[in-house]
Amino acid sequence: MTLLLHGVLACVALPVTLATLYLSVLTLLSARLERPSPRQRTLRFDVLVPAHDEAAVIERTVRSLRAIDWPSDRMRVVVIADNCTDRTAQIARDAGATVIERTDATRRGKGYALEFGIAYSANQGAADAVAVVDADTIVTPNLLSGYAARIERGAQALQARYGVLNPNDSVRTRLITIGYAAFHDVRSRARERLRASCGLRGNGMCFTHALLRAHPFNVYSLTEDLEYGIRLGIAGVPVHYVDEASADAELVSGGRSATTQRQRWEGGRMAIVRAYTGRLLAHALRRRSWISFELALDLLTLPLGYVGLQIVVLLFASVVLQLLLPGAGFYGWSVLALALLAALTLHVLRGWQLSGLSARALLDLLRAPAFIVWKLVALLRHRANAHWTKTDRESR
């Protein structure tokens, strides 16, 4: 019986130990990256903004994009008004964007909208690359400069820093902001340093048209960005991280919209985990591909809350077994759990450090267990949805 119980604890400990070791390596490698400048300012960009009923925020986004520090004759802001029933298209035009309208009752979703916008850009022949920015986003003026500097060095797929516009709206937004910093900043910096692929985040992406001709953007899942980044990785194309430029989007602070948003993110990611993990590992072994192997590691690493929950389960179970069966050697499992918890805490603290939040947010971490429970409930209640479900914007 004792041997069996040790085996059970080993099964619990193995995946979370590997995940925490991976996160610890990323933490150690998360120093700021080199920030190159473009040698020339001749590259032409189309900035695509897929928008579905975004009349409340589209003007702010277009004005932010038109303020980018790049020659105005070498960039366009192209809003893709996808199946809109409000004034999104007119507001975007009035703000100075080129607007293309798409109506399709069956082929609905961000993936279809992006495919439409990319095809429009390619047919126009006025751009060397396309950037993708969500309709609720404000970007830093150096966005295109960051892309251009790396494209000049041979990069074909890029991802800017993905931040949060309203981090202090609630405990939930502060916790998510810390999670974003750990996921987008800590991980992406380290993965760039490891010469892996930092992955795509949906907002702040950039692709050269040469890449898109070789690898068409024809993904339509709930997490089309994650899936396309994996497909590129399998093809040997890494996504490079643009550390100094940011695309900051708005988070809903609570209520039904926050739950719906979380269901899309978590449910979509889990579907990609099931569909691609085995394929990535097989490709990594067959082709000795470091990019595919690291992408598989990233997929297998659960969100921080779930990793923390696994560690707590291991700690609790080991302590209980020590009390019930003293002298049976379960003390070592408790030591391991505490070491893993310390390593995970350092990773989270590094995320907090890079998030720019005040010390107040550290107190919010005490409420993380309730946040994890909410995420689990949202995931369990998830229902597949192939349509583009708009996030309700909160009035400001």
C-alpha cells in the first residue's frame, strides 16, 4: 500500500515538477532583450484591424495607429468591418482608416476576417508586411519600427508585447495583468533568448507577405493565433518577440463578459493542446526540431493557477500521508512541493515586476485561489462556439 501511495504521488509530482522547472528556466532568462533600430524606413505596412460591432472603441484604436512613428506614405490602417450591425465602418472611415466590409452569415470568426484582410492587402500590392491589431487596442508609436528592425534581419513572423490598458479596474484585471506579464514578457523574452518561437498572441502580430504566400493564413479556430504560430513552428519558422513595442488591449473587469472571454481563451487553448501536442513531439523527434519541442513544452505547461493548484494538492496529500503513516518516507514529497511552490512564486513575482503594477497587486495574489476556482468553473461550463463572440465593452 505504501509503495502504491508513493506511486500516486509520483504521478502527481512528475508533470508539475517538469512544468515548474521549465518556468524556472524561463524566469532566469527573462532579462530585457536587445532593442534594435531599423537601418531604413522603407518597408511598407498594412495594419489590419478585424472588428465586429466595435463602434464604442474603434475610433480610439484608429487614432492610436495613425499616430505610429512611421512614414505615412508607407503604412495604412485597414479596418475589416466583419458582419457589423453598428456604425463601426463609418466611424473608422471618419477616423482616417481604410475600411473593407465583409458579410458572410456562415463563415464567421476572426480567422475568416483576417484571411479576408490579408487577401485584400496582397491584392493591393501596397505592403511588404501586415500587422494585426485588435479593435480595442492602443499601441506604442514604435510598433512598426520594432517590426522593421527585425524584418531587416530576416524575421518573417513577429509578436509585439501584449499588455493591458486597464490593469487597475478590479482584482481580476490586476491578477490577469500579472499573468499576462508572466506569459507574454517572461516567457517570450526567454524563448527569444533560447532561439525558440515565442508564439503568437492574436494582438500585435506581424507577418511578411512573403511568409503568407508560403504559409497561407487559413486557420479559423477560437485560438487561430496560437494555431497558426504552431503551424509556422512545424514549418521551421519561429515567431520573434518585439520586446520594446506594445499593443495594449482592454480587459473586462468582471461579470458575464469576463466569463465568456475566459471560456474562449481557456477552451480554445485546451483544444489546441489536444490537437497539436502529439504532432509537435513527433515532429521534434523525427526532424530533431528544437522549435517544435519547445512549442510542445509550452502547450503542456498549464496556466499558472493550475500549476499552483497541482502543487498544493501534492503538498496537502503528502502532509496527510505523513500524519497517517509516519516514517513511511512521505516527508520528501512535502519538501519537493515546497520547493516547487517557491520556484513558482519567483516566476509570478517576476511577472508582477514586469507588469508595472504597484505593491497593492501583491496583496491581490492572496485572492488568487478564488480566481483559479472561477477559471475552472468557466472552463467546465465552456461550450464549443465557432462564431466570433464579441466581448461587451464596459463604459468609461
